[in-house]
Amino acid sequence: MINKKIIGSQYETLAAKHLKSCGYKILYRNFRTKFGEIDIIAEDKKENCIVFTEVRYRKNLSFGLPKETINFCKQNRIIKSAMVFIKQNKVKNTNLRFDVISITDNDIEHIKNAFQTSL
């Protein structure tokens, strides 16, 4: 049986390829802080924007779509981790965005501005 980390890594790679095909530059993968992890941090040069991306995959949709699993607590952990990234990298004068890439066996859905913050 393949473990969840291996499966997760495979779908994060698929998501990174999708972002690259849309013109994004991948800055980091699996950016870890004490608050949690951001799956992909990318730069969207078209919008002068740093994009913090959560990748979700579900094989079985009986418990809902992958994008529906990102609750308020998970959003807060991503936002706090993004603040660490911003501080460590001295990010200034750049727009910030929180996206979700929701993957099922048949579809990749890229949801821009999946949730908002006042950063």
C-alpha cells in the first residue's frame, strides 16, 4: 500500500506542473513552519503576485470535493505560515493570494483567491 505522503507528493508535483503551464514560477514546495505547511509557493508574474497554494486530492468523493476540506483552521495555519514566509523573505510591494488546487481522478480545478485575509 502506498502511503499518504507519497500520494500527496505525486499530486503536489501534478499541481506544480499545472501552475508552471499557466506561467507561474515555483518558489518553494512544502514550506514548513511551526504553524503548518504551505504546499506550493509560486509567483504569478502576470499579476505581480505571490501565490500560496494548498493542494487537495480525493480519489473517493463520497465525503465531498477536495476543495471542501479546507476549513477555517486550515486556512488560519496557511495564513500564519504565509506571514512567516513574508517576514523571512522580506516580501514588500507584492500582492498576495491564497489559491487551492483541487484534484480528482478526472479533473484539476485551480481556484484563485480561494480565501481572503487582511495581510
